[in-house]
Amino acid sequence: MIAAGVTIGSLQTALPLGALENRILLCHALGITRVGLITQSERTLSDVEAATLSTLVERRLHGEPIAYIVGKREFFGLDFQVTNAVLIPRPDTELLVELVLERLPPQGRALDMGTGSGAIAVAIAHTRRDAIVTALDVSAAALDVARANAAVHGAAVRLLQSDWFAGVQGETFDLIASNPPYIASGDVHLSNGDLRFEPLGALTDRADGLSALRIIAAGAAAHLAPQGWLLMEHGYDQAAQVRHLLQEHGYSDVQSWRDLAGIERASGGRAP
């Protein structure tokens, strides 16, 4: 339990977390910026502030992700609201956004499938104001989060509650992107770290990790303009399987791209 009367400066090294997490929780509990931690280092905590910070630290020590504790996570240079209804946006997924931006034509129509917090769709719409962006998710709670993020960043995104392609029947797009559930059922990672707290249905297909990717690859061709791109994020060891899947469905220019760690993190191809 953190006692009132201690200084902000002393807490930055005294808290039982890493330096970055200490700083994030201090800023959140006290409502100050990183600069404020420096300029107010001699300021002492009130009873309320000490109790608030103690609660946040305890939540983190019990494994709850920092993003859920503070309610936000940066992605593609933007702050996104996150709740336990959505996955926490990760730097790896910025690769998918970059691939989309490189391939989406002027005034292009883009579809983000399984949008969650809206990170992919909002990043695209915020960067490419000319784009016509649609995002869908089966979860109403996730769409509420995505809607809030689109509003905060002034991003024009049409949001639909839909089980994959059900809500866009008869529509075509120049590009379809997705970061679907791709962790296989029983994978040890599901019971470790932050993943323990994230929505299970957004992480795993409860099967071999490829079922959602199969659905998207099979259905996307009917919703893509000629030579339109399908781009999908996948697991660290799934690139070869996803390329084979795309080739089976007649996609051309099939390839995979590596993330900053050198891992083949996304694969895609052009519509037949």
C-alpha cells in the first residue's frame, strides 16, 4: 500500500514495476503528463492519490494489461480507447495498415473485417481522408469502442455489426484487410501474459487457427473489385499455409511481408 505524503520523484523508482510502467501509472493516477513528473517531482501525494495509485499498481501486479488499466494504447501515432471488449492494438499490426495504404487507390473503398477497437480502419481513414472505409465486427461492444475512436480522431468510418461477409452482401471493395482470430485452440500463449485478459473470441478460432482465414480467403473474391487486394495478418508460423490457401482460391501476386522483428506477419494477394 502506497502511503500519502511520499513525493512523485521518489515513487518513480520505488514502485514495484518497470520504469516505463511506473511512469504510465503515475501519470494516469495523478492526471499529469510525463513532463509533469519532472516538474512536480517534489510534490507529495494526497490520501486519494495514494489510494488510487495503490489500486492501479495492484491491478498490474495481478497481470492486468497496462492498456486496460489506463484505457488506451497508441497505434499508428494515434491514441485508441481500449476496453476488455477488444484486443489491445499491437505494433505488429501497423504493418497491415502500411500495406493497405500502399495499395489502396485514390478514393478507394476499403473493408476492415473484425475491426475490434477500430485501430486498422481508423488509422486508414485518418491517414487517407479520400478513402471510403467500412469496418465490421460481430461484437456490438467492440463496435461501441470503434465508434468512439473514430469520433475522437475525426475518421469517417462506416461501422457494421456483421458475422464476416453477412452485412456487406452485394458490395465490392478495392481492398479487404483483416486481423482475424488466428491462435490455435490450446496454444500455451492464451494462458500467458496480457492474452489472459483479452477477449478469447478475438484471439482464437477455437480450432486450428486457420478457420477464420479460410472464411475470409474464400469469401473475399466475391467482394473485391478486379485485381483488388486481400491482406491478412496471421500467426508467426502460418505464412506458408496462408499463401497456399490464397493460391488455392486463385489469388495472384501472393506473397508475405515481415514485421519489424523479421517475422512473416501478413500475407495477401490480388483477387482472381
